[in-house]
Amino acid sequence: MKRRGMTMIELLVALVTAAIMASVCAEVLMIGIKTYNYSSRQTASLTRTRKALGGDGSRTGLLGSARGAYAFSTVSTSSVAVAAASSATNFYVKNSKLYRTKSGTSNVQADSFGSLSLSYYMTTNGIISSTTIASSATMLTALVTVTTGAVSAGTYDAFSLFSGAQLRDHP
């Protein structure tokens, strides 16, 4: 006599196999979502930092301000004040954020700064040398470390961006 249908054991084996495959698929999907979120945070951090350095539309960034300035009025390794024809603008890093102060108002320009290292240079007879004297500085380079993730928890990636600017009124 021929039996039709499945036995209970065959049904249980099929259900266990389907459950294992579903859990593997769910894990792969969760890893994909985590990777997408992580990449989005990295991209957003780098984009905000690039805009803070170079500017964004009507907002002038650190290096854009330096290009349009006629002098650096303050120079240090983590802050710069640039003097332009209309007003002075100060940029500084505090608590992993880049601040911009103009006309007495401070605004956060980027919030994922791990570090900011500014170097100042002057040109004399075609020779470039470093300087710490604000009035003699004609060029500025910025090395920025951008962090993504929680620095305090030790779970972050650091990206370095390097860029420079030369004062407008200097050769």
C-alpha cells in the first residue's frame, strides 16, 4: 500500500531547515543595515568637516576665510583668527567641535573633530618657512582628524584631511 503525504519527522526536518535559513538571512540583513548606518555616519562626518574647512554656499569655511583674509591676527596649533576687510573671524576647536565666531556669535561648524593641527608659513624671497608670528604668516595648512563613532568608548575611525590656503594679498 502506498502512503501519501509526509511523515511528522519529514515535516519537522523541513521546518528546522527553513528556520535555520531564515535566521541566516535575517543576520545577513542586519549586518547590511548596520554597515549602511555606519557608512552614512562616516559620510556625514566627512561632509560636515569638508564644508567647515572649505565653506558651503554663503557660509565661508576656515580655509575659505583664510583665502579671503588680508592677515592672520592669531595663530596657534588649534585656533586661527583671520582678519578680512569687513570683520574678523575666529575658528577654534573645543570638545571635538569646530566653532566659528564672527561678530560675537559662536556657531558649531562641525561636530566630529578628533584634532585640528594648523601650521603657518611665510614666504621670504621665494623660500617658504614656518612661522608662529601672526603678522608674517602668508599661508596656512590644516590637518584635521575626523572621528566617527564614540571616541570615549574607543569605537571610532579617524580620517585625516589635509588642505591649505594662501592669503589673498600675498604672493
